[in-house]
Amino acid sequence: MLFREQKILNSSQLRKLSEHKYSVTSSSLIEPYLQPYWNWLVLKLPLWIAPNLITIIGLAVNIVTALILLYYNPDGKDTNSPPRWTYLVCALGLFIYQSLDAIDGKQARRTNTSSPLGELFDHGCDSISLVFVTLSTCAAVQYGSFPQIMFVEVFVVFALFYCSHWQAYISGTLHFGKIDVTEAHYSVIFVHIMTFFYGPKIWSTKIFGVLELWYLIIGMTILTGSLVVSDFITTIRRGGSGKNGSTVAGTSVISPIIPFLLILIPSYIIAVKSKSGIYESSPMLYMLTFGILFAKITNKLVIAHLSKSVMDYFDSGMWGPVALFLNQYFNEFFPEYYLLWLVLGWVTVDLIWYCSTVCLEMCEYMNIKLFTIPYPTKVAVNGKK
């Protein structure tokens, strides 16, 4: 690949990544009830299957099933009539991803192959999955007909996920609240199943003759957001685990907001200033492009946390929005729709290159494989915590 010789992680980052100890707290409401299912499921896996292979298979299923729905409903509007089965496929794809994502760590402990690479790989896949889960949900409830609401909803979801890892960058511990990722996944599965049985029009049904049902999604986002933001503010006030209340890298606890704003602000300006109405006409394509870029900076935040290093503010993927902005400045010299596709291609290749390079550098430093593990291996714990 074009950038293959470029190194991403320095020796200090690699050393600290290899020394990282997994630290997480969870008060999830439904995870305790799902643990028996997950413990049963992991025991069905052969010992030769690598944990990261489990994760990537789940992510691939999740992406493919979401793309099927987005193919049939590319603008997320009620003028389209996607086949009902596309919603069921989305629900099944997310269920498979959620199940496999929940047992990859159990498989790692079961095969004595736990490593910081596994944690990084897991969170990286989560950041990518979030983009497709969010957009498929918007397609199911026809948010494309309300582009302003969709814009806010999508970026609020992105911000909440980002804040979770931002909080970990401050405190050194990843915290899952009472209503968090698992609850969100099963809520989205419910949305897709409801849409499969009753069609997208179900979300236009008015509750008590006042509010349409799709406001329920917004309400759930607000509820989840209030809990995440409350924990986040508490962490900020308490101060970080670094020197003088700084982050784990010794930087300002506020600093991670800069990369996020460098995505949010251009995405808004480009959408508003577009003469061709690129966002309103292609909301899914537009949000997918900026979503992939969001996944990239989230991955960089996770790496900064695990390696206790400074997070760069500007990212190479941001040249995509720069191209869109300059094209508008020169009166859309290049057709904006086609340029948006090119930018999507750029940020996707950039993300894949970045993630693959980081993983390969860690594998080389730690002398491990990414998708294979030594076999036979001694069984540590039967997949149970």
C-alpha cells in the first residue's frame, strides 16, 4: 500500500501498549442476564479460533447486513420501500455482532491469549460498527425525511461513544453505565424487528395523538446521553489519573475535544453551505463519510489511552472534508456528489491502512499473530469471568 513503510507507533508507545492492563467497570442492567448465554456460546467455539477472528467476523456480518438496508434505502426517506426482510437481516446481523463481541474476551481468557492488542482491536471494531448501526437505525425510522434531526441524532450518538473513551483517557478506566452499549444494541435490534413486522410507517404512529413514535428513539438517546454526560462531568471534576489531575498521558483533560470538533464543525458547515444540497439529497452517504472519519479519530483516542501518549489533533483523513470545503469555495468545480464518493473512498482506505498498520506493528513488537493463536493451548477458564 502507498503508506506501508510509514510507522505509526513509536518505541515508547509500543512498550506502554504491551504493558497496558485492562481496566473496566460496568453496571449494565441487562448484561448479568446475558452472561449465561455468552458463557454457553463461547464453549461452543473450537479452541483454535482466535479472539480477534471472532470480532472481525462479527463486524463483517454487521457491516454487510447494514449495507444491504442502506442499498435499498440510500437516503433514509419514507419515499423508499425497502423489502421487509432487510430489517430482519439487520436485526440478525447486529445480534450476531453483539454476541461475538461479548465472547471474544472470554475466548481470549479461555485460550490464554489475552493481550492489549485484543482490547484495542475490540474497541476499534466497536467504533466502526457504531457508524453502521446508527445509520441503519436512521434508515429504519426514516430519519432521512428529517435531515436536521438526523444530523443531530447521529452526531450525538458519535459524541456519546467518544466521551466514553475520552473518560477512559482521563481516568485510565473504561466505564459502562446502567444503560450503555449492550442496552443500545438490543434497543436497535428491537427497532429493526418492529420495522420488519409493521413496516417503517409504524414510526409515524402518534402516541396519545401527540408525538410520533420515532420520537421514542430521540428520548432513548437523551436518556442514555444524560447518564453518560453525568458520569463524564463527574470524571472531569474529579480530575484525571495523571500528574496534577491530567490525563493518563499528562495532557489537558479537555484536549480530546479538538479532534472531534475538527470533524463536527466542517461537517455542519459543508452541509449548510452546499449549493447542491449534498447532505439533504444524500444523507446516508454524507453521514457515512464523516462517520468513518469519526471512527478513525476514536481509534486514535483509544490508542492514546492504552499507550498513555498525546493524541494528535489533525488527522490525515481530515483532508477529505478539506477537499469538500475547497470545492465549495471554488463554486463546486467538481460535482459534489461524485467528490463525496471520492472522499468516502479516501477516509475508508485511510482508516483501513491506519488500523492494519497499528495492529501489525503491535503484533511484530509483541511477537503474536492477529488472527491465529498457538494450538493446542492450555485452557485457563471455561470462558467465564
